Amino acid sequence: MIVLVPVSMFSVNFSVARGRPYSRLERRVLEEIATQAGVAPHQGATLTSLCDTFRVHERLMVEAVVTLVGAGWFAVTSGREATFVLTDEGQQACSSGKDPASVVVAPAPPCTVVCDRTAGQLARRGEVPTVSKQEARLDLNPSTPLRIRGSALDESQVQKLLPRASDEWVRSIGRPRLVTTGRYLPVRVDLADQAITGLPRGWHQALSAEILAVAQARQEELEAVPNLQPAPQTAGKESPVVPAPPPATGQAHRPTPLSIVGRRSPASAVGAPVLPQTDSSFPWLNEADPLGNGNDGFSEQSIKAALFSEVSGEESHQLLITEALATAASHVLIGSPTVNVESLSKLGDAIQTAVSRGVRVDVLYGDTDEGITPQDVVDLLNRIGYHAAQRVGRDLVKPAKEPTGSGAGLLIFDGKDGALEAVIGDYAWAGSPGSMQARSVHVGGTEFMAQVARAAAGLWMWSGDPDSADRWRRVADRCQDNTAVSAARGDHLKDQVLAELIVDDEHAQVPPGPEGSALRVGGARRHENGSAVGIRGISAVIRHPETLATP
């Protein structure tokens, strides 16, 4: 039996970054500019003095200088002859003892992503053979319910699907653009074996039960009609050949699975009504391996991250958010599953202290507690910001005006060294504690934090604030630049683990229960209707390298 899964397609434009180590000449030029700045702070190096020192042609020196200026290591001052002065970043590069590196950014070919409209699962187009509505034959084949009616995806949902080389990183992602909604994925169902053929492996956990239920309902429907029987598949009787219809005048005809010359007619018996057989309309299903119920292993896509600590309990979480607000250099994001005035007021002093230092504080929430409205949250945070730094403070405190619908407990902040860190779990930072003990992980690492920052941008999009979403997209871009530079220098993370970020409907792919040696924490909430139908949440799966099975 064939069952159809409705899908939509999105086109995603993105760019990739690659780290480029500096040449020996560029490193020596940086060191020489630093040396001359120490000997004669008000004079500095010039293009002429650098050419004389290194005895190279002026063209080579200009190329080295342009590269270093573009990287932000030193600036050019005006005068009779331009002189070069180290910037703060250049001084840090010299004092750190690390080899400098630059980032090369290039556009990548667009990627088409397929989204199933029943459970919200995503895959690359090449992994999902789809057909048009005409080819799908909805009059003959049952379809899974169409629940996902939205026409938007965000970058955090597609970032792991974008192809790149092993030495490249996804630097920036454009907004996914809806291409079409009128496509279907056909799968073959064997109810006797509870097997499904043609479903992408990553979709099995989320969709198999739904597909089997649709197939079972159709089977029972057929059995309830005694005169409607499946067409016999005997070798001695063949169905008459139906010639392909000629193309309309002036239109090119593209062969499809339902219009190939020589395709057998679905009717194969005379007399009683017959259930047409459409399996042969999708020949690729004959070559695919069927997946039994529960045989679909979760396809993890871990990347390197730093695990600072595992956090549990009310007190530990409160100490962590207090420290984050007290030490953050530029920004703090608080994402809470719920929010109420009492819990938010307890954070008021710590938020005021951060804002008085010029730190931007974002506050998002999945839902409000009973008796609280979003406007109550906005008014309270506006007062907190104003008390910290008056009008400037109100600009620095950014409350979400609408709930995100997410069950995520998320805290993001830049630590003492300026590196971005996150706490991912199910803790209600600004709401009432849950009945279970809250659990989170405190993580870092530039590549993983780029994904977390894009997830933060996605939360802002769900709350209806694209400007704040753009701000976190820029944070993600900077994280990816740092990743490329670190890779070019050969840097290594301390406390390294393998981590995977699970966003929104990806939660349906993760099998319930413990997953061997992996640590999985996070928060998600399922919505049965409305614009946020599906799963909204953020989780992290942590694997220690020494616990992974060797091939």
C-alpha cells in the first residue's frame, strides 16, 4: 500500500568560511610594527621602513599590509607618510604568542531543504524523492494529516543540513525561502511486517506511527466494502496498456511516473469494482530497503564543544545566572519556559547591575504564568532598565513582546574572556520552578555557540522581533569566524566533548529514554494547533569522546 506524506520545499542561501594562516612575512610584519611602536610610540612603522627592513618589493609589502589591516590587527594613521599603529586586537595577537590567521568567506551553492508537513521533519532534497500532486494520485492513495501550515523556517532549523567541506564552516545563513508546498513523498507500507519503504532514515521515529495508522485505517476501510478488492497480481493476466496522452499544443511534455508510455492500467478485472494498484508508479521504492518499526537509528550530528559543568537544582541555577549577569561583557540572553512577575523581580537587581555596565539583556519566555500578560512583563523590564540607566537602560533591556511557545531553558552570556557560553536545560529562569529537579549543561566552544546563537535568533523570530533576531545572527557569524581562525591556528578546546544541538521538531527524531552514554538535557513543548503547531524547544546531547564506540 502507498501512503503519501505532504511536503514543502525551501531554498537556503548561505556562505562558508575557511581559516587561512598568515604567511611568515605577514607574521614578521606584525611583529615589526609592534616592535617599532614600543621603541617610538609616536612615530610608528611606515611602508618605506618595512620595505627597507625586510628587503622585499613594495608590491609584496602592500599585500601583507592590506591583509593585516583587513584583519583588524593595526590601523593606518594620516600624515606626511602613512604610519601603522597596532589595534587592541593586534596587541592581543602579539602578546598571546599564537600565530595570526584570517578568514576567507565565500558564497556556497544554494541548498534545497524538504520539510514534511505532518511532523515538521527536515532533510536535503536529494534524500527525499518527491512527486507532484498529479503524480501522487490523492484520489487513490491516502495521505498523512497536513498539520504544518506555516510557510517559514529559521536558520537554526536548517543549519545542520547545509553541505560544506571538512575544512569549512557555515558562516552565515539567509532566511529560508519557500519554493513550493504542492509536493508529496510516497512510501510503501507493509502492514503485516509493520515495515515502511522510502522514508528518510531520520524521519522514521517521528512519522512511522502516523504512516502505519493511516495505512491501517485505509485497510479497514477497504475491508468494510465487500465489493472493493485489490487487483489480482497474477502472472497470467496482464492489465491493458494505456498509451501516454499527447502533450498539449505548444507545451513541452515531461515524462512522469504516471505518464510513461507502456504504463499498465490500474484496472485489471472485469465486473466487481477494483482497488487500483499504484505501487508501480514509484519505481524507486522497489530498490529501497524497508525499515521496520523501531529500526531507524537516530542520526546524530555532533560537533566539538566545551563542557564546563553539569547543573542541577534551584540553587545552582540561581548562582549561575547571578554570576552571568555580574560578569558579562556585552550581552546576556535569558530564555525561560515560563515567566511571572515575582520570579522576574528577583532578578531585577542583577539585571540593573549588568545594564549599568552597558550590557544588553534579552528576556524571552515560552508562556506566561496564570494571571500574567506579556504587557506585564514588558512594563516590569522597562522599569528595571530605566532605574539602571534611564533611557539608555530601557534600550539595553530587551523584553519579548510575545511568547515564543518554546519549552527551552536557555541562558547565553559572554564570559570573562569575551567568549560566548550557554546554559541549556529545562530550568525556568524567570518562572515558577517545575515539579522535577531542573537539569542543565554549561557549555562553550565557538562552533557550537554559533548554532546556539542562531537558535536564539529563531526564538526572537517566534516572538515577532526580526531586528533582535538579526543581532543574534551577527553574533553567530562572529562565532563562526572565530572557529575558522582557531582551526587555522590549530587551537584545541579544553574540556572538549562532542555536542549536538536539537531544535524544535528535531526533538521528534530523538528516541525517548536514555541513550547509552550520552547526556541529553533541554526543554521542549508540543503544540497541537495554532501558528506554532509542532514541537518548540532547545536541547543538547553531550557525548564524551572516550565513550564513543571505535569503528
